[in-house]
Amino acid sequence: ETRTSLRFFLVDFCALIAMEELQHFSHECALTLQEIVADNICSICYKDKPVQFACKPCNFHLCKSCSDLPPKVSHEFHSEHPLEFCLGQHERQPGYVVCSGCGDMSSGSFYECKECEIYLDLSCALLKYLVTGWNVKEMLHYSHSHMLRRSRPGPDARGSCTLCELPLSPSAICYGCVHCYSFFHERCLDLPTEIQHPVHPRHPLRRLDFTQTCGDGKYCNSCQLHIDGVPFGCLECSFDLHLRCADSLLRGLVHKSHQHMLFYVPNDASRVLTKKGPCQICMVANVSSTDFYYQCVQCDVNFHFECLEIPESVVKKSCHIHPLVCKIRFLVRSDSMEYCGVCETMINSRHHAYSCQECDFFCHIECILRKERP
């Protein structure tokens, strides 16, 4: 009876040890059962889930759902070969993969067929059926040193498009770099590589390639802010513009006070773009650096914003159902952006614009008043 009791005790003790330890294929050390801690990140899915097992010396954590993952899966999406688990590692190169199922770019764990270069992120790998695969394409672009792959930024989207510098949407169709986690909106890749711009009529402005944009020394000659992406530039004159600034300087206002298009100049504009001279309406000797004004590039003359008597409010049923009020858009957060409801391009946070006081609608002054004629 003593031997029988001892045998049952040993069986129960071994079972208890087995419950408290897990030898998981994703990690070389045995993982120990943990008290549920809510503020840890799972080392496989990178999600903020309660951790069930951990290797404290290696700082490796495992949530319950990932502890049940198989080392290999057979999937109808790629029935020729089994897909093997690959642990996401930040030091791996390239550090990201594009899921062959949904197109999301991820640095997390995935299943792969090395022979066929098929990758499925955890979400797609665990689906029984995938309706259709991602249309994988690759291309080289003058603005980047690595091959770009058609992809989506995915749920962890951060940063902005390298060309237009606008925020990335998780579902936006882009071309991305699996080495740098850089993205380019698909539509931005079709932008012209050369433009003739009225603010720099001496030479055309060209899109600079990655060899010409290295370093920290590129600043926009319009807004004076650093250019993180690829500018339109003139190397001969060291003249550079953000895409968004080049675009806003092309959006002219047709006004009864003058026969040509007038271009908005904010009070923080670089003096490279501004021309000294009196306002053509009030004839004050020189517009100052604190003034907002419009400029005719062809005639090299200025008009105070206030002197043009831009309507403080308008009703434009073809654009928006509610009345619109003109005001300077000083956005509270520096990374916050608004888009014009007419032309669907960005509104500079320090420019005058029309906004709706009843709903979240904004638009450029030039887009609303474009039909006015002298």
C-alpha cells in the first residue's frame, strides 16, 4: 500500500511539473507557467495579451493561443508543401515579410514555404480558406535603393508615404520595402518626375533620387520645414519643395481684382518665395513677414488677404450642404492633418481654409471660389 501511494504521488508530481513547464518549438528553453500578467507582450504574435508561459532569463513570453500553435501547417492556399513556423525577429534581415494571403507587411511571426517563397501571417495561416491571394508585384523606383513589393502597411501602420509624406492607412495599396519599412502610395509612384513651377521659373523642378536625398540637409523653401521624403528640387539652385507645398503653390485663386491667378503666401513662408512690394489694393508700401497675402507670379505683385475681401462664409450646395466659415486652420496636434473635401488633397495646418461648423468638413479657399471671374 505504501508503494502504491508513492507511485500515485510520483505520477501526480510529474503531471504537476508537466503542467507548470512547456517545451515549445519556438524557444530553446523550457517555458514555465506564469501568474497571469496583463501588461506583457507575447513574443510570437506581438499582441498585448495575458501571458501564460515565459522564459524569464530570455525575456520570452507566450500567450495561451500562441502556445497551441503547430510547428507546421498544411494549407489549401499552398497545398504543394507544408508551411513551417518562423519566429519574428527584429534583427533578422530582411526584417519584414509581405503576407501572400492578405498583402499586409509584418515583422511578426509567420508560416513560410522557403522553396516557393510563400508567406502567411498568423491570421491567414490559421484560416481554413483564403478566398484569393495577394497580387504580388515588385519594382525598382528611383527614390529608393531597395526593391519595392506591392503590399499594405497592415494593422501596425506607422509613418507616412515617402513621396507625399501623408499618413499611411493600414489598408492602403502601397509598394513597400521589407528592409526599411518604407512605403510609397501606389498612386504616388505615377507622379511626374519633372514639373515647371511658377515659383522657380528658371529651371524645371525634378524628383530627386535616393542618392540625392541622403543626409539631414534638405529643407523646404516654402514652409522651411525638414523634408523627410523625396522633394521636388533644383540641384543647380539648391531649391527644394515638399510635394504638398509644390501642390499648394499651384492652386491659384481666380479673383475679380486681377486678371491672373493669385497664389496664397502664408506668413511663415520662406522669404525665398516672397516678393517685396506694395499691396495693389491698399498700396501699403511693403507686405510684412507677418502678413498673409496672395501673389501674382506673372506680374510680381501682392494683395493682402484682407484686402481681397475673401467671403467670411459661403454656401456652396454643389460642394457641401452646410454654410462654410473661413478661418486659419491651426491644428492642435502637429501630426494631425485635414483633407479638402473638394480636391481631396491635404490642407496646410497654418493656411486659411473653409470649414464647416456643423460637421467635419474642410476645403481650400481656392477650391470653393474657383468659379469667380474678373
